[in-house]
Amino acid sequence: MQNDVANRDILAIGTSAGGFEALRHLAAKLPADLPTAVLVVIHLSDQFHSGLDAILAEVGPLGASFANDNETLRRGHIFIAPPASHLLFDGDHLRLGHGPRENGARPAIDPLFRSVAMCCGARAVGVVLTGTLGDGAAGLEALHRCGGITVVQDPDDAAYPEMPTNALRLLRPNHVASLRDMPVLLARLAREPAGTPVPIPPSMTFEAEIAHSGYTNMSSMDRIGRRSVLTCPDCNGVMWEIDEGDVIRYRCHVGHAYTADLLSLALDENLRRALGSAARALDERIALTRKLHHQADRSGRRMLADSWARKLREIEEEAKILRESMQRTDQIASRHVRRRPDEGGVARRRQAQ
């Protein structure tokens, strides 16, 4: 996109749970002469992405569409990350990345913010809206380091405050605003002069390329982080710990990336799956041992029957302990359930159209 006027002409927005209504509000209230392009990543399952562009275009004066690879940016238009693709910007064109998931999502918010920071941070405004967990916090911090203006929705105003809260833990943004005040704020920021470009860390360029192509290797990972003792929840490969001040991130050599808190949740999920597999194996052992006990008892082999009975009691006790552990794990995990954002709301509006 030609930057004939040196204003803040890139507006990058990331949201998750509660984000559909937040985006509808912004699309309805942003002015028709907005001198910036709007790039949006929202966590929605594939089936609920359909129709989102038409809904946002209908409620306000700006056009809206799902981004296409190599598309030229234009001001006064909303570009939405399509399903299963990271939305990236290289300074001239939009790029759709098919690299590994970050924070369990593709599209993810961090790759968008990171790519915008790398190519044009001094011209950009980054916004984190309502959502669960912490995607977007590390990317917003990267944008801040590269001269971008950062905006976070007031957690007290957000339908789901966790994502804004995590962003506020990581950095002191330029603005914290309610959703009601945000359209006027963003329109004003878009007209402000661009900042002074700052040097881009080589690691940011490398990670942006991972999101686009998925290519990485161990020697490159050694340059941006240190090998940890943790394994990737997605591929079981070794993970590198990337320390960025107050935030710790992890990335494997395949490219999957997590902030520390989201990695903890992903490992919890793997633990629940492993416990479930163990419980099924114990149930099968109980069934077989009970069958062998009954067989020995019916045939009058008392010593063998007693042996199988003792074995059965031992396995049943193991299964009881395991199921109690599973219940405790589920209770902890239920406090951090990742909800799918606004799927019902999108579906209802699609049916009404």
C-alpha cells in the first residue's frame, strides 16, 4: 500500500471470545473516510467464518472481505484472516501463511502483529480486544517495541477479559479504552503522523517467515532461544525457550509456538488424554482379570482363583486412584476452558440474512 501521507495507516486488531460483537460495533462506528487499512484476526472455527465479511460490511460504511494471498492493501477496508491461514503483511501486500499453529490457533493474532511490527511498526496501531487466554499479548509487545501505537480494551469492559488482562500484564499500552470509546480513538490515531522507524530484531524476521512458510530448523532456533526440557504438545519435539523480558514463549523446531501460560494448558490437555488412555487400559485389564477369575473359580482351581481375585483388587484400586486424579485434573482445567467465540451469534445472523 502506498503511504503517500505519513499517517498511521495500518490498524491491526486481534480478538477471540466475544470478538464478533466487538467487531460489529467497531465496523458500525468507524468513519467512512478512515485513512487506514484494517487487518483483523478472530478465533472462529472454519464453519463460522463464512458470512463474517458480509456482516461487517453491512453494519457500517467500510468494505470488508476475507484476505487473499498477495492482495494489495487499501485504506478504508477491513481485511479478515480466512480460516486456517495466518494473516501477514509484508509492507506491500497481504500474505496468507500456512505455517504451524501458534497458541493453538491458525489464524493466530501474534503472527499478524509480528509481521506488521517488522514491516511498518512506526505506521501501525495494534489493538487487543475481548478474548480468553493470551494470544496477541506477545505480538502486541513486539509491535510496541517496533514503534507501533498499542491499544487494549479495558478488561472491565470486555465480554471476556482474559486476553486484555494478559496484554496489560506484559506491557503498558499507549491506550486502554472501552469498546464504546474505541472508534473515536482509533479514527484519531489513524490520522496521527507515523513514528520514527526502529531497528527490527532478526528473530522477528525469522518468526514471521515461520508463520508464512512453516520453514525452520534447529540451528536457527538455537540463535533465537535456548533448548528446554519441555516437549511440544503438538508434535512431541523439543521446544526452545524464548525469553522476551516479562514474557516467556516456547517454539519447537517444527514451528509450533506457545506462550508459557498457553503451553501449560496444552500440556494439561495432553495429560488428560494420557490419563484417559491409561483409564481405558485399566478397564480392559479389569474385565480380562475378572473373566480369568470367574473361569478359575468355575473350574474349581481355588488357588488360581484366589490369585486372580487379589490381582483384580489391585487393578481396581489402581483404577480408582487414576480416576480420582483425572477428576482433580478436570476440575483445574475447567477453570481455564477456552470457549469458542460467538459461534451462535454468527450462526443466528447468517440464518437471518
